[in-house]
Amino acid sequence: MDALPDLFENNRAWARRITQRDPGFFEALSGQQSPKYLWIGCADSRVPANEIVGLLPGELFVHRNVANVVVHTDLNCLSVLQYGIEVLKVQHVIVCGHYGCGGVRAACSNSSLGLSDNWLRHVQDVRDRHQALVDGAGSDEACVDRLCELNVIEQARNVCQTTVVRDAWRREQPLAVHGWIYGLRDGLLRDLGCSASGIDGVAAAYALALSSCSVPL
């Protein structure tokens, strides 16, 4: 089987560039990681978390899945949250979706992708909850993008409702949760305005973010 030599060469070239810029980078990195940020994003190959926010390895703790979904029974995601918040002491959890998300598109149109349909049922629940906002976005493409926004808002609220985050807030650990979305067409991030840094601010942040989704795209 092909050993993918191009990828190994790319890796060697990348490591050389990093070492030339900072000779002690990998030695320091191997000692510990101390990121300030936890990124919960989509598994889409077009959304490279570190690159779009200009951060180096070690500066961003990352969890990715199809359509950036946060489910209260997903022990994978919850374990990442717990480790990031309680062990690494991240100060910000960023839920980041992206416009034109294939998973969200499938959920919006009831397309069947196979096993993934079970996972995307969570996004369909978001669609059903906010059907009027989705339908009011305009064109079919705009409806998909509006659902991408609404999905981020709902998943950010789900993060805020986890016991991991609520326990951190109860012990007054500095921690904020944010909902962002990334544009594939321009490479820019947009803040959806659903940031919360304590239990008391979650409902207001959620309502504010939803209010911004009432305007056609």
C-alpha cells in the first residue's frame, strides 16, 4: 500500500520551517500544553481551526465532529470539555460552525447520508425548533446558512448547560463560551453574539443571538 510519501515530505518541510523560525519550539511544546482556547468545530477539511485564527500548535485545544454538534450524551465531546476546562484551564470555549456546511445542508433538506443521519437528527431538531427563522432566510442557500447559524447558537447553549461548564462557573473559574461562524467564501469569522461568562448570562445571550437571525440573509 502507498505510504503517502508526499505527506511525510510536507511534514518534514513544515517542521524545518518552524524550527528555523523558533529553534526551541518543539522542545518547549513537548514539555506541556497551556492553551487558552478550546475550539469545538466541524470536521470539514476546509475549516482548519489553528490556521483560521492564526494560532500555533499548543495554543488551541480542538474537538471536531460533523456539523459541530454538542450532545449531552456524547462522552467524547464531554471528555474534551472536562479535560480542557479542569486540567488545561482554558478560559474560552468557542463553538464554531461554517456557512455551507454539508451536514447542516443534509439536515435541512432531509437528505440521507447513511449512518450520519442519526447524528444529524440533532441538527434537524434545531431546524424544527426554529423552522420560521430558517424559512424566513430567503433562498434555499440562505436557509442552509441560517440553519448553520442557528445550529451554532444551539450548540453553544448546550455547552453552557453541561455540568462541566456550570461547575466551573459555580467555583468562579474564569470561563467564557462563544458562538462563531466561518465563511468559506471569504475566510472570515463572524461573532454570532451568543457569548456567556456565567450561568446568569446564558438566557440573555441566547435570546440576543436568536434576535439577530430574524433578518433575511
